[in-house]
Amino acid sequence: MITAKQRRYSAALRIGVITLILIIARITTASADDLHENVYEKIIAHGGSTYHGYETTNSVEAINYAIQSGYKVIELDMELSSDNKIIMLHDWDRTAVHYYNTSLPKKISQRNFMKLSVHGKFEVLTFDKLAEILENNSEIRIVTDTKGNNLELLSIIKKEYPTLVKQIIPQIYDYDQWAIVKEMGYSDIIFTLYAMHDIEEEKLISFVKKNDIYAVTIPDYLVERGYCSSFSEQGIQVYVHTVSDYEDALQYMEQGAYGVYSGILLPEEFAGFEKDCYLAVGDDNGTVEKLTDEKIESLKDLIIHGTKGDETGYFFIDGSGQIADDVTLSGLSTGKHELKVKVFRDGILRGDINYFICKDDDKFRILHKKYEYRIDEAKEEKEFTSAMIDGRVPQEISDILKCSLIAKKGEYVFYSEGKAKCYMNGDDVFPVREGSFGKLLIPLSTTAQCLGADSVTMSRDKDISIINNNEKSMIMINSSLLRKGFARPVRISMPVVLYLNKAMAGGEFYKYLTGRSFIEKEDLIIFLPHKMKMESGMENSIIKAANNLF
């Protein structure tokens, strides 16, 4: 028989065991938290990622593309609408025309924001839309950036989307914001330095280490101060923004940066097989750079970078099991083909990388797979004389157009002196776009030089200098005042603007610059031959004939 004393002892023992279990659980949990290591990605998608050549769109298409492309951390620009809703917007004034083809003199409501489109092509992103995307992609994390009230914005996320807080990595811009943001429940916080004017390095390092800041992000122009190395030596993870070039990213990482913000560089380029092995091209100076978009004459022009002595790389086209060579290239049909590079070691496949090859006549263009859209968006250029003959254009009109510059809205092909040319932004085609009041904007540098300018340069402060007929003209971005030589400035109706980091100007600008008259009608803009006087009724004939080119 169990005595009362034994029952009391047994109960006390059970309570003691339970208490011990709870204590161990607390210790284990605390230890797990203490030993928790943050997970970092080499590449953070900047502005939602670059989509079809369009940077920092913060659009639905961009973020979906980023997720499909393997980004795990995505930076987005956020602002508060007039009705206090979170929308993905870079800023309210400086870039509105650039992204939405309209000025925003004041904040607008989320409802009105949703009526806009980015570059006339892409769907604007709100936090409500983002929330749905994040709920379906729990592994994705978002880095916030705002030019507005950071604390208010983060407070709204915490209040209205509490289940998503764990997927948010807020950026803070000064020391005072950290405690408030941490109190809101955000665990990983990035201290970004682009808005700081006076950076005290020792103070910053001490603050970051003491408060276990997730990472420090610096703009690329601050790298030369040695922050990458000094921060990383203190165990601080450093990111550099914004980086588009592969070799630049490697250089920053060699100096101590953990990773970079980029909309162009893919995560797989810094992890897995492509981290060590990729196609490259060399120049006459012996410099080898990673291939992005190159024209070649032979597969021998390509370097398979990263293969070791016991490894061999082979080319395969369109899924064929046969190794491709230059004979294979010559037999390709015109258009796009898949190019796969496979690397073997002792007959065993080590890994493969995907590219595209485009054949046009006897020319071959090799592109990294992320640039496939460039092939898809390419179009056949019409030969000027053939287009005039096919359109039965009178010789007089044909002669005028042959000495003119002709461009059309939405088209990147234009004609100058009877030859088809392309407006380009780096390696991407660059269509003519519509600006304010329905007037066309065309790339300034290329157009001015085709119209006779000797040179066009833009300073870091966005001052543009044009040398034309030994005379210097000056204009600033977002300015309507054009100064030629020592004459008084001329005010033009439409200012020069930046679009995808390229200066754009309307017809009036080029008229004052060169003295050449122009016609703008039916989405066409035609700069007529110098000193040409157009006869009555000729305009419609010129427009009709020019349309044969597009």
C-alpha cells in the first residue's frame, strides 16, 4: 500500500521533472536563438529586378520574373499614397515622368495609382498585390526602400500585414530608427548609407556590431573609401548597390563585400556551376570578360572559362546529342537557337550552362539566357531604296527622305541618310517614346550626331554639352533652356529628360540645335535636309512615303 508520504513524494517528483523539462526547453530555445545564423544571398534584386531591359520598374512583371529567376531577396521602392496605402513607387516627383509618362505634382490615391502603367507596358505593384505574391512564396523576402516616412511605412506593414513581417527586411537610414523598427518586430534590419552625409566609420561599426544589424549597404561610389574591407574585417556583411557588371561585382566582393544589389546579375551566376564556369570572350589586350551579348564568326571565338586541366567543354545546339562545330553553325536556319555548353570530366558531366545563338545571314550572335528577350524583340530592317520602290514613292520625295532623319514612335529602327540604324541603350534596343502633350522624344546623343553634331557628352551633374559646327551648346536634364555659344538661352517647349538613363529630347530641341526643320505627324518625326524649303502640299506626301519604312 502506498502511504500518504509516498504519494506526496511522487507528486513532488513529477512536478520537479516537469519543471526541469520546461527549463531545458527554455534553455534550448534561447540557445537556438543565440546560435541562429542569418541567411544571406549574394544578389539582391534591385527595384524588383530588370525586366526586358527595363530597370527598377517595381512592377508586377518584374517581381514575378525575379522569383522565377531564383532571387530570394528582392528590394522594392515603396511610398505612401494620399490615402495612406503602400504602393511601389520610386519617388513622387523626380522620376514620375520617366516611369509613368506623367508628372505627379502631388500624392495620388492608390486607386488612381493603379490606373497608371510603368513605361506604358507593365502593371503597377501595390502592397496588397505584393502580399498575395508573398503568401504564395513564403521563401521570398523583401528589402524595403523609401524616400518618404520610413517609420510610418513600416508601422503600416506591421499593423495591416502582421503575418508578413517575417518576410520583410527593412532598411533604416539613421541611428535613431533602429530601436523603433526593432520594437515593431522586424528581426533583420539593413543599415543603408546612401542618405547619410557624414559617415563616422568607427561609430557606425560599433553601432552595427552592438545591435546585431543584418547588413550594411553602401552605394558603389563609396567603395573607394575602403568600407567593404573595413566593415567585413569586423564581421559585418556588406552589400554594394547598384551593380550591373559581372566583373564589377567580383571586384567589390574581392574587396570584402558579401554581395550586391542588382537587377541584371542572376543569383545562379554566383552560385552553383555557373559560379565557376561560363562562356567568356577576349580582346586584343588579353582581357577576358564574361559573355553577355556578343557577335562571333566562329565557335573558336568563345572561351569556356573555368575549366580545369582534366575537363573538356562541348557545344550542343537545339537539344541535339551531336557536338556542334562551325560546320553545324553554317547549316543553321535563320533565327533563334538554343546553345548549351556542357563540361565533362573523365567522361562524366560536371555541369551545363544555357545560352542562345541567333543567326542572321552569315553572322552569329551569342547571348546569355537572361537576354533572350533581345532576340524575340528584334525585327527585320527594311532597306531604304527597296521600300521606296515597293511603295511607288516619287523620286523627288525619295530624294528628300534619303537626306532626312526619320523615326517613329515605338520603333527603335530609324533612318538617317538612307541607311537603317538602331537606337540602343547599351546592348538593348531603345524605342522612340511619347513625351508630354503627345510630342515624341528621341535619344539625344545618337540623333544629334546623326544630324551633324561632332560630339555629345553628359557630366555627372547631368549637364549636356554638344559641339556642332565648332559651336558649343549647353542644356541640363529637366531644363527647357538651350544655350548656343555666347548667345542668350532659347526656351524650348519640352525639356530634355532622362529615360532609362538616356537623355531624350523633342523635335524643337534639334531644330534650334541644327537649324533643320522637321515634320511631326502620324507618330512620325522627320528632320528634313538642311535649308530645305517645303512646297505647299508636300508634307502629306513625305509622311505617306516615310510610313513605307516601318
